[in-house]
Amino acid sequence: MTKTKQKKRNSVGPEKFIAKMHLNQLYGIFGRKHDLLETRNVYIDLEEFICTRVIKSIITINDRVFTLLMHKNI
């Protein structure tokens, strides 16, 4: 059992609340999803993004404008 868990179990009032918040913050940091997506409108130079990014989808708006859904953290 971790030190923070023991502190939460053995304390009352504000100390217990603070210990609980510390445990929840750690879960939030380590439990979050790391795959972030970015949407960007690209005018003409589509090849530059295709060569340098991991693209999930490409939506053609017209002959010159494209919308890209890309992985942001790669």
C-alpha cells in the first residue's frame, strides 16, 4: 500500500480530501489517452504534410483546399 493511500485511510477532514485529490491526480496523469488528433486546413502544399506527418484522413474541400486529420504527438 502506498504512503498516500495510508494517509487517506488514516486521516479525516481536509487531510483526507487532499490525500484523495493527490491519488486522483496521479490516476489522471497516467490514465489519460496519449493519442491526440489535430485538424488542419491545407492550401495547395499537401505533399509537405503527407511526407512529414501521420495522417488519419484527408477530406477534399475543392481543388486547392484539403482538411487533414493528423496524429499530433507523433
